[in-house]
Amino acid sequence: MTRFTRPDMTQVALLWFVGAVLLVTCVLVPAIAGFSVAPSTTPPPATSKGRVAEVLERRVETSPRGEVRTERLRVDLAGSTVEVARTVQLGATGRLDLEAGDQVLVSRQPGPDGDTYLIVDRVRDMPLIAITVAFAALVLVIGRATGAWSLLGLAASLLIIARFIVPGILSGHSPLLIAEVGAVSIMVTTLYLSHGVSWKTTAALGGTTVALALTALLAVLVITAARITGVASEDAATLQVLSSGHIEAGGLLLGGIIIGTLGVLDDVTVAQSAAVFELRAADPRFGPAELYRRAMNVGRDHIASTVNTLVLAYVGASLPLVMLLAIQGEPLAIQLNREFVAVEVVRTLVASIGLIAAVPVTTALAAFAASRMDPTRRNP
């Protein structure tokens, strides 16, 4: 694999190529296709950052719902000071307990008797910035030049999501088409930036592309057969209301499956392709069949661990749903037929099938490429 330790023609060519992909995906296509994010018919309230300067009054009262704390706070906003009255249900899950000095988000609600201010959440800038800096620093310290390229690939992925995938779907275009094109753009940029320009990376790219196509096809078939609407979750239903129903809910579900599968596919295909090329370097006598057979021994272990990881990731993200189903006492055979459960099952199994298929496909492509490379070259 090519390591970019100093500027060279390959590095320059790669940067031009990535820049061209980003220019086409994030600028030219949105301009030609007329991507535009239509504002919600219900404009959001004006929200700004503030700081609790003083607790003016606080008392606890007993109500039919239990103990309720009533308080008045003086909050400093940018260029002004406002008074906020609020009530807090003691013992309620997720209640917002505030003291002087706390950074908060304040929403302004216009009304016939003047503006009313509500504290809607805390300001969490610093912890988020700190963990982001720590992540980037760790990648750079341990990964060095390769880590720097991987961060650049991550930035390219986020740019494609923000400038192509999200506005493309919100503009009313097919979520499946947008997700597929966006996924290919992400693959091309991040794989070459993170892992270098080589036949090894190209084989991984080919395996990822085939696996994504299979995942998309299988997802379409299963969602159609199961008659899943895509609006079972609260977020999807809310999006339909805010977008006036012009976003295809089923296509959005398909797009989510594709994007979610892509991240894990990267790891599987690159690792499998690397195993093939290392086997070839270790014993140049190995032909395509022998390379495939030996690499698949590694791939089967990779399949077992990766599928387990994927299932656990989905269960972890849906843990509140799992707990809710557990306390309802409804038979599993009934629960599986409810759309909000069926969606998670389809998402997990379709993505897992795509991952499983990626291993033999990538192994075959890498074995074909590696067997035709000069075995004395360590950086194919």
C-alpha cells in the first residue's frame, strides 16, 4: 500500500482526483439538479445561548402529580438579560436542574402580551469540542501520516453527507438513488485517502461496491415484500409532517440502510484485501485459487466477529426499544410483526447479508489482482 510520507506525484494526483469528486458531488450535481432545502411550514422558535446569572426565587409545592419546583431565573443573553419562570416535576426522568453559572439554550416565544422565554436545554459546546479534539489528536499521534489522511477522508465523508445526501433527499429526489450515489462518492474518496492508491485498495473498493449493490437490491425486495412504510418511528413520522410529505419514507429507510452498512463494509473489505496481498507477499507461489482458499479462512473469522459487532451495534442503538418490548409482555411472534420492530430486524439482517457477501467477492477480486502483481513489490 502506498504511504504518503512526502509530497509526490501520486499524492498530488490523488488530491486532484478527490477534489474533482467532491466538486462534482457537492457543487455541480446539486446546482444542476436544483437541490434546495425547503423550510419547514412551522418555523422554529428563535433560540440562543445564555447563562443563568441568578436564581431569583425557588419553592417546592405539592400537586396531584407529586412535588413540583417553581422557580424564577435571571438569564444573561447576548446583549440583554431576561427573566425565565419555569416549573420542574421533581423525580421526573430527564428533568433540567439548573444553578447559577450554568450555560443554557433559551428559546424566545413571541406572544400577544410580549415575548416569553423558555430554557430548553444545556449548552454542551466544550465537552463536544474536547472529545473531538481528543479523537483527532489520538488518530494523529498513533496513526501519524496515515491517521492524517484518514481524518481527511472523514472530512470528505461528512462534506458529502452535508452537501449532497441530506439536501438531495430533502429536495424530493429518490432517497435510494441519492444514497447510492453518495455512498459511491464516499467510498472512492475515503478508501483512497485512508489506505493509499494501490491494487489492494482498488480490490476493496470493488468488493464494497458489489456488496452495497446487493444490500440495496435485497433491502428493496424485503421492504416491498413486508410492506414496510418507513414511518413507524417517531422521527420518520415527524419528518413527513415537517416536509409536507414530499420525502419518500420507504426510500429514506433504504438510504439509511445503505449508508449504515457502508461504514462497516470499509473495514471488512480493506482487511480482507490486505490479507490476500500479504499472503501473496509471503509465498509468491500462491495462485488465485490458493490465495482465495487461504484468505477465506481469515474471512470466515472476520464474518463471525463483524456480524456480531453489527447486531450488537443495532441492539445498543435500540436498547430503549428492546426494554420497552420486554416489559410489555406481548408474545415475540406478535412483536415481530409490528413495523417498528420489523424495521430493525430488516436493517440488521440485510446489512449482515451485505457484509457476508463482501468477504468472498473482495477475496476473489484481490486474489485475481494479487496473483498478477510482481511478488517482490511490497507496495502494490
